[in-house]
Amino acid sequence: MTRARPMRADARRNHERLLTAAVEAFARYGERASLDDIAKRAGVGSGTLYRHFPTRQALLEAAYTDRVEALAARADDLARRLPPGEALREWLYELCVGSVQVRGLKSLLGSAVTDGGGPVDSPCGTAVTGAATRLLDAARREGTVRADLTPVELLRLAHAVTTACELGHGEPGAVRRYLTLVTQGLGPTAARG
């Protein structure tokens, strides 16, 4: 097994400056922020950006890894404190609110569940799908969600709720309302279709 060489100090600084500039740009302009502008804000050339982050998706992943890992950890915290069905609903709420508030996060999480019916193999996709799986499995054992619901379907529904909230221009209470409408259909007695 080959070990990755540690980054030189200047490369580490460039990497950190690029991440800082990317987080700011994605927050302001969303996931379509100009990569050339990000490189300029970081004080590096576009070639340096692409050496560190070969694709826009790789940069989005790096910019939001901490946030997605915090969402995954939050799932575990909620699972320790709340009954399974309630923990799942609360985590979905926090996931949707975060996706509405943090520009670019919805796109990143959406791309994590679009690859042929399964999660995309990426750190963020793995973290969010793992969290959804743990919560969903517990809620199934409790009998509060339908047995045929998959984690990817659950995350796609959360993505749809986020999109619906954006269409409604972020009306207060919209996330809770839309999630209630969706989760009532996830119950074990919901009609099979």
C-alpha cells in the first residue's frame, strides 16, 4: 500500500485558502459559484485549484465535509435522546433546514443519492446515508415507519422537501409542514403503492 506524502507547508496553506474562499463563495452564490473567482479570492491560479480539487464536486465535498459529518453525528445524538420515530423526524427536519440555509448543501446531498438507485460513494454521501440508515432501521424496529422504505428514498424525499421550501421562498414553518405531510405517508399503515 502506498502512503500519501504529507503536503508541503505552502500546499497546505493554498488548500486551506481555497477551502475558505470556496465556503464563502458557495454561501453567497450557491454551488454554481465561479471556480476561477474562488481561485482568485484564495490568491492562487486555477491550476492550483484543480490540483487540489479536480472537480466542482470535489470542492463542494471538501467545503461541506465538516457540516455533513456534524449532521451525521447529530443523528446519533438524537437517537440516544429520543424514541426512534421521533429521532428520525427531528433529524430530517434539521437536514432540511440545513439544506435550505446553507447554499450548495442541497446540491451536494442531492448528488449523494442520484447514482442509479444507491448512494454515491463519497465521504458526504456515505456519512449522510449512514446516518439515515441507522435512524431508519431503529424506526422500523419500533414499527413507526414502513418496512419497505429505503435510506436513499428517505433522503430523496428530504431533498424534495427542501426544494418545496425553496419554491415557497423559505416561508416560516414550511419545513415542518412539508415534512409532516411526507412523514405521515411513511408510517407503517400507509397505503402500499
